[in-house]
Amino acid sequence: MHNAARNIGLILVLFFMFTAGCTHISVRHIEKGRCLNFPVIDAESKITQMRTKAAEVHYQKAQKLFANHKYLEAVAQHEKSKQEGDYKDSSIKIAESYYKNAELLESNNQYRTAAGYYLQSSQTGRGHKEPILKAASIYYSLGRYFLENNYCRESLYDFERAARLMPDYRDLTRRLS
């Protein structure tokens, strides 16, 4: 089997060489390496170049999606960019996209989902405090709303979430008592 594959390879080389006008080459020349003189290729640098270009393409797509307020799609493209080699500031852009998505959800009264995305923004953005404060504020406000409307279980759940995020949050300890 090995010889068959080698022979096919030699036949292909001869075919391409013949079609290129090299009629004086024999199989013996090819086997001894006298006729094929290919330049040395640094495969590692070529792969790095290709990965960088792929990362750049994903990064540019993400930037366009972000500009069009398609924040979660932008996150997906930035993640692909990161897989190709943590291109530019992809991690920061992911956190920013989560934050903007949270703001959008909050403006559409989707508070719990918004709080979740604020927390994702904080985790992705290496612990920035502002998203944590926003999530804690949402949970605290939900807790107050539910307490005022006598939904004690929901109120407790939201106050506990706020307390976990910000232990010194306003009068939370008094409200939980």
C-alpha cells in the first residue's frame, strides 16, 4: 500500500512537471531529490498569520454587529476571535456587549434577565464593580416591589441575591428580618 501511494505521488509530480514543460525529468531524479527544489516554508508562522487574519475577520464582524445593537451576536463573533488567539481587546468587547445587552433588556423591563447579563459582564470584564452594582440594584428594587405587594417569597429571593452581591447594601439586613 505504501508503494502504491508513493507511486501515485510520483506520477502526479511527473504529470505536473510535464505540463509545466519539464520533459527531461525522470522518476530517478525525483526520488533522489535532484529536480524538485521547493523553498523552505515556516509552517508555524504561516499558521499564525492565517489565525490572525481569521481572528481579525471575526473581530470586524463583531464590531459591525455591536454597532447595529446585536450584542449577543457580537459576543459570539468576539468569542470566535478569541479562539483564534485572543485578538486585540476581544475580552473587553465581550464584557461591553453583555453590559449593553443588559441595558437594553432593562429598558424593556426585563429586569431579571438584565441582572444576569450585568453579572456576565462583570465576570467577563474581570470583576468591574459597576455591573455588580447595577445587578444588585435591580434585585434590591425587585425585592422592594414584591415586599410592598406582599409577595414575600419572591421578595426574600431578590433581597438575598442583592445581599450576596453587595453585603452592605442599604437597609437590606433590616428588611430581611
